[in-house]
Amino acid sequence: MCAVKARRSYGYAFVTLHRFTSKGPLTGRIRVPGDKSISHRALMFGALAVGRSRISGLLEGEDVLATAAALRAMGASIEKDGDDWIVDGVGVGTLLQPDGALDMGNSGTSTRLLMGLVASHGITATFTGDASLSKRPMGRVIDPLSTMGASFSPSPGGTLPLVMEGMQPAVPISYRLPVASAQVKSAVLLAGLNTPGTTTVIEPVPTRDHTERMLRGFGVEVQVEEKDGERIIKVTGPCDLTPCDITVPGDPSSAAFFAVAASIVPGSDIVIENVGLNPTRDGIYRVLEQMGADIQYIDRREVGGEPVADLRVRHAQHKGIEVDPEIAPSMIDEFPVLFVAAAMAEGTTVTSGLEELRVKESDRLSAMAAALKLAGAAVEERDDGLVIQGSGGKPLAGGGPVTTHLDHRIAMSMAVAGLASAEGVEIDSTEPIATSFPNFMDLIEEASA
Ligand code: S3P
């Protein structure tokens, strides 16, 4: 087993530890689960359409299941049918008031996008979440949605638990994003679907565009204009959504863990099938290639309106680089695993412009700096990024236990580091992994067999 379980007592609490150790090269063909961002949106838009939508390849992770439960509580019917999911929507403007609180678990995407939906419906909803989500800033969506007419009673610091009252009819706004965030963009656009008039979002820096792409698939006219380097996105409500069938491509964020693992474990040669390569999401692969990664893109095609390919990744010695901060929005979730690749590279990798990483499921700059140092890497933490002195291909010493702070991507990144370490890396909990990648451990076993 590459993951060895142990129970250790810290004071009165018992923690289940896992040690990820070297298992040799990663080989064969694997398929990662469906894209998390696309899965959330497929359920939400299906719930807003009148009639039946069918989704194949939906990610059945805890975050997406939290979205499904909330939409059911607001009137949609969502059921599994074989490998597919069927959504019978209620239509725009007719979401029901949920009876109880909507438990968002660990999921920022569920919370912020659903707040957008509720904002322009005449209903009241309470949002709750786990300890990680309850620390994350909601002011970034509260601000624009309040301007549209919704009212909020958040916890101190603009966090969950939070009660909100939507406004029907809401007021259309033109909103320039103060942070590069697809969640904020999507929250405003989703509120705009049931708002009479034109709702506009101005994006100074492009972020993932799954909302715009998929709304078009549901028959909504989404206008996108590029002007002076900015993207101006408009929807005119109220909109009718036409049900449709959606195929969710494999998640490039999940595939990145295996791409990095194969890149740093000598002798690896793996094919990851059906990986989404939307240009607003594929930054990690471009940066890995700049560092010297050996990645082949096989059979480029389209799945569900998104570019997709099978990726063949072979071990290669990487070199440290200065990562252009402009690429950050297209790989915002992949920095933790990029830091692992950097720790094994030859020379220094410098990252900057990453303040947003401090408000993800954990403060990913300090969590990864601490975790990599425990595993034997040379890391300097700066306000807006990490500077990592690579080992030049030598395995990291290993160690732990690493604190994952309820953050799935810290857990998986350090599991990958463990695969390329001398002694293994111990992780305080693998439970958070189920939020986005339920079969991660099985796929590690399969690829290392
Ligand atoms: C997401 C947007 C990103 C990303 C998150 C998913 C989305 O968050 O980190 O995992 O599906 O819109 P931000 O909008 O906060 O950058």
C-alpha cells in the first residue's frame, strides 16, 4: 500500500494519518472524474430550465452533491439514472423557498453561485458550511448582489453562516470585478438571469468561462465583447433556459495531480484520458511545459462545448522558472501541485501575484510552505507567492504529519510529493479529498500497480 493508515493521539483527539510513499513509476491509462466547475453549473442550469436535462460524466464529489441537495431544497428534481444524472428543472423565477438551511459543506463555488441565483428570487435562504468555508470571504458576492437588491445578514467579517433575502424583481447592474474571480462573475450573471434588463460584468482579467459557454448551450443569449484587454459580458433577463444534454469533460485540475506525479517520479509514462483543456483552465500544463515537462496532447477534440485531449505525460527533469503572474487565473487551483513540481526542479522557481491563494479552502501559500518544509524542501514564503529552491531531481526527504486544513488540494499535492520522497509524506487527513476527487486513492494504486 502506498497509503499507510495510522491512528495517533494528539492530546485527546484521534487523527487518522496516511503516509504516501514511493511506489515506483506511474504507468497505464487513467480517467479522472468530471470537471467540478462544469458539474456545478450543469446542475444549476438544469434546475433553471423548464423540462428535463441529462448529464453524463458528472463529478460525484461532496461539493457537487452539496449543490444538488440545495437545488432539490429549492424545488428541482435531481436523480441518478445509471451512470447519468437527470435534472427536472423548475424554471427561472420559480425557485422555492428552502425549508431548512442550505449546507454548503466545503464548497465555495456552490455557495457563491447559489447566492447569485437566490439574489433575484423572492425567497429567503440560510447558507452554512464547514469550518474552512465559514472562514472564507463572502463580501465579494454580497457587494454586487446587494446593489441588485438582495439583503444579507452574514456572520462577522462577511462569512457564513449567512441569511439572505432575494429581491424579485432585482435591479440590473454593470459590475467591474475587483478580484479575478469566476465565482463572483457567475454569481452576478446568474442573478441577472431573473432580472429584467441587462446585467453586465466587466472582467479586467479573463477567468474560467464555463458559465458563459454553458448558458449558451441552454439557449441563453450571452454577449461577450473584448475591449482594451477587458471582457464585457452581458445577459438580458428574464431568460428562459431550454433543457439540454450535457457531457462533462474530465477535470484538468484533478488531472494535474497525476501529470505532476508522472513528471517527477522517474520511469513514469501515463496517459490521462479526456482532460478538459479550456484555455481559461490549462495554465498548469503550459507552465509545466515551460519547466521542461514531457506532455503530449493526443486526439484533441470537443466534449460538451469544451476542448479536450488525452494527455501522455512522461517523467522529465524540470528546471525552475519565474512564473508569469498573468497566467495565475488560468491555473489558480493548481499552484499547490505546481509547488511540488518546483520542489523537485533544478534551480529556483519564483511565483508572485498569488494573494487569492490565501482565501481558498485554506491559506494555500502558508499551508504549502509549511507542508513542503516538513517534507524537506527549501521554501521561502512571501506575501504574494512562494520561492522554491528545487532539489534537482533528488527525492525529497519526506516527513510530516502535514496539516491539510480541510483542504483537498493540500492533501492531494502532498500525497504526490510523498510518491517522490525517500521516507514518504504523512498527511493528517485524506477525508477532504472526497470533496473533488473521490477515487483519487484508487487511481494512485491503479497507476502505480
Ligand atoms: C471556480 C472558480 C475559482 C476556483 C474554484 C472554482 C468556479 O474560484 O478557485 O475552485 O467554478 O467558478 P474564484 O472564483 O474564487 O477564483
